[in-house]
Amino acid sequence: MVYLRSRMKSELPAGRPDSESGAQRLFPAAAIESFGGSLRRDGLDLLICQPAQCRPARSSCCNSAAPMMGAELVPAPSPCRFYAQRLQRHRCFPAPLTRCLPGGSVPLGRGSIPLINSVPACVSELGMSSVVVSGRSELSLGELPMESWMSHLPCALWDIPLYHLAIPGSHNAITYCLDMNDRSPVDPMQPDMLQKLDKYMKPLIRPFVYKWAITQEYTIKQQLDCGVRYCDLRIAHRPNDSSTDLYFYHGVYTTLTVETVLMEINEWLDSHPKEVVILSFSHFLGLSQELHMLLITTIRSVFSAKLCPKVEDLTLRKLWTLGYQVIVSYEHNIVSSHSDLWPHIRYWWANKCKAEALIEEFERRKPHGRPGGFFVTGINLTEDLKYICTHPTESLKDLVLSTYPTLLSWVREQTPGFRVGSLNIIAGDFITESHFVPTVVSLNEKLLKWPL
């Protein structure tokens, strides 16, 4: 750890050390950009040769920094001296320091050392995974740039299995493009009463269907930009459709085909090479065996070498090394015949329309242990026909926004990991609202503070 002492020369009596003047302030090195200074190794200490002119550093993951009049690197306190000894042993002294930001790197010769909250990565790999200054964490993981939060995670998390991380997910991810053309049929999974009403009273019924069927308003690329890394994809073949086109559905069918959306995801991954997405194909409707094979062929064709086969050691480090970015789970017995398809991911669905009842249901399940591998806790509420009829002026979004304060308060209390009661993927509706994604990503800080 590197500390910078800020002082104003005019306030310091000549010949008196900072510690006596009361003007001493300590700042993490990650809080500044250093110009004109350099670092050298002096025994076990790191020094700036001359006071550096510093200004606050700003980035998407660090919105503010402490103002500094001038700075010099001072001998590290005893815990940091220990870190320095470990660094010296592993030849990891950063020099020169040109920019030091959380999730960034410190140049070293022709290479660089990745940082964890301003500590070189090798420190974390030695078991020191979290940095605290004056008892407070320097950076919340929820402040990372959400479009690339995985690549910005501290390297202490790179070797933790993905099914032990907290991962934000999108429930019914492709409902932003539902077919509003009244000629599109209601999907046959809807209650018989609704299907009959839709058949004879379509102009009256359809507005209600749309208000309660849309669970996401942003496109798939926008959702990925917001930090979603699990997508709930429900696949259907339209009835009486002579083509082999497949669509998504929730209440009604989408206008975009499955292939179109998968190509959009692949394009996004091309520009985010260290992000990993989990695609859950489920709730198949109207697919023959031939259409299943066509869908699997499409998945392979679109994602190609990005597709991750079933492996034991599923960590970010391994996925990055092998170039895998897509994990596909497939809710069908055909999965056993394909090494690049993962089994269906368990989804905890409470089937409740009130936040308190949903939380009570999950708390009842948690003591019995989390499922092995990936699993989803869906904080999506479920309305029935009675609820819709008794709330004619409301929509699903109204319900979600009114309950998110309670639901996300509960989410903040959860912990990822392998222990009984731990959570993994947390999926919700309208994922851009109420800081849902950063709230879930921030849970991974608990893995840094507590031993696994």
C-alpha cells in the first residue's frame, strides 16, 4: 500500500515534522494522478524523489478525490512495510507511477501490475485481498463501470468460481420488443380465461396484456451495458408459422428473432472481451426436435469459440485465458448429448405479488442450502389475473418500482459464496431502476472481507 501525505508548506513550522504540526493527512495513492514525481525503492520504503504536483483523478468508477496542495511519499506504516517486504520478494515495486486508479494498473518497465483498490495484484494473490484506509474501504465495487465490471474486479475474485459470485440477471430479458400488433396471438401458456377474453374482446384486453407482460424496457445491448450478465431467455415457435424462425415470448411473442438477438449479444462481447454472459434458454414452446437442433446450431454458429464447454474450474481467470465468454444453459434433456451446453440453471421463483411475502419465501428456503453450481434468486414479483383486474390503472413497472426499496434492502443483506444461505445470480425486472445492478455487484465485496 502506498500512502501520500498532503501538506501546505506555509502551515508547517520550519524544522517540525508533519506529525507534530497537526497538518498531516493521509490519502490512498489511488486517489490522485501524479505528475513530475517518480518512485524509487529505498530499502523497503517507496519514496517520491521530489514533491509532485497532484490533482484529483476522475473516472467512471471514481467520481471524486481529495484535493491536494502538494504530496510526497512517506515511509509506509508497519503493516504496509510488511506488504513492501512481500512485494520486494516478488519483484513488484511499481516505478514510475504515472496513474494509479482502482481496477487499473501501475506501469512497471514494459509491463504493468494490475491493481486492487490501489494495491498491486501480487499483494492480493498473497492473501491481502481488501484495502482499508482509516477503517473504510477505498472503493465500492458498485462504483465500477458497470459495462465492464467483471474486468475491473479485484484479482482476489478471479479464481473464485462464477457460481460463488454475486451476478446481476435480467428476468424475461427480451420483452422490450413484444409484438404490439393485435394480430399476434397471446401465447398458449396464458390462462384459458385470458385467451378467451383476448379472442372476443381484443381491443379491451390487449392494453392490459402489454402493461403486465413487459418486464424490461432496454435493449439487450443496453442491459449488458448496465451490467447484466445473466439473461433469462424463453424461446418459442409461433403457431401456424411455416418458417423455422424462433422468437421470445411473455404473454405475446416478440418481433425480434432469437438469431437476431444472439448476434447482438455477440457483437457486444466482441467489444468487451473480458466480460462473461450466462444465457439461460428455457420454457421452450412449440419446438420440435428439429427446431431444437436448429437452435443449438444457431448458438454454435453465432458464438463459435466464445462458447464455454462444461468445465470444472469455472473462474474468470480460466475463462479469460481460454477466451470463453458465453455459458449456455439449456432446459431440455438434449443437453446431455452436447458438451458445450450446460444443464438448466435452477431458478428460485417465489410466485408472490408482495415484496414481504417473496422475502419470507426465500428466507424459508435459505436454511436448506443453496443448490450446487449456478442458481438464480428471482426477485421478480408475479401478478395473477385477480390482481390485474383489481389494479386497472397500474402496470408491472408500477408494482416493481413500489417494491424495489424493500426488495433491494433485503438484497444488500445477502452474501455470495458457497455457504448455506448464500446467493449467486439475482434476477429482477426493469434492471435499470433503483441501482439494482450495482447493488448486486457490490455484494462481492463481502468475499474480499471474509474468508471463503
